[in-house]
Amino acid sequence: MDAGLEARPVQTLIVGCGNILRGDDAAGPVFIRRLWERGLPSGVRCADGGTGGMDVAFQMRGVPEVILVDACRSGAEPGSLFRVPGSELEHLPPVAGINLHSFRWDHALAFARWLLKEEYPRNVTVFLIEAGQIDFGAPLSPAVDGALRRLEELFATQWSSAHAHATASTATGAA
């Protein structure tokens, strides 16, 4: 680490989950790459969770806010965007048949709640994007690409607003 750089505490962790080889299932990792390209505000860290739910659980330790982004298949119109509180999805699933290859982010939420106890995030939000095509080698569909762009703009607006609020608070406090 460069001696001139101070480590900033992570306030928000954004994790993109999914398989980049399966069309719209790549929504989470594609979203993370786009945020990295855009640039992240101080205190925000992104992680490509891929298909490794166990890693997601450990990355949450001590982070106040966690946001997960993944594709889903609910039967809704492809590109539909759902925002779900993590508390609705963190119930322990049956352990029969679970192994590292089938350990998903929803398992990670339940596992992390049990493992991290008081270090579990105070706020967990899951954004799910309805997938249209998940065939191996398929590209990201226009509908899912559009949903990802809407989600990017939502985050950019929130970060811009938070930065303006912090700037105004600093200026008011200095007066």
C-alpha cells in the first residue's frame, strides 16, 4: 500500500453475482464492471461475487450497508427490476444437498447473519433483474442491459445527492 494513501473505511459494499458465461445471468458482474469504470465514491467498494456465495458472506464483515445485484427468473418481463430488503431473503435454507457449488448469495446472507453476528451489515438490499436468456455463450439481452443502465443511473444520482449533502453539511459546519 502506498504510504501516501490512507485506507478509507468501507461504508457500502456492492456485490454483483452471476455467471458471465450465461447471457443475462451475467447482470451482477457486468454491473460491477460498469461501476468500476465509472469510478466509485469514497467509502464504496465493489466486488464481483460471480457464483461464489461463500466469499460474499465473508466480504460483508463489519460493512454497514451491503447491496447485492443478480439476475432472477420469476416469470416477469425480462429487464424488470426488483428491490428486495435482504431481511426477506436471509432465512436459513435447508442444509440437505448444499455444497460449495450450490451455495448462492441467498445462502450467504443466512450464513453471514449466523457467522458475523454483530458484525453483520445493518442494511442489506438486493436488486434482482429479470433474465430473459441464460444460455451458455448468449450475450446480455437489450432488456437486461437497459435495466443495468437504469440501476447505474439510480446509484449515480444517490451518490451525487449524498456528495452534495456532505458538501453542504461541511460548509454549514465550517461557517
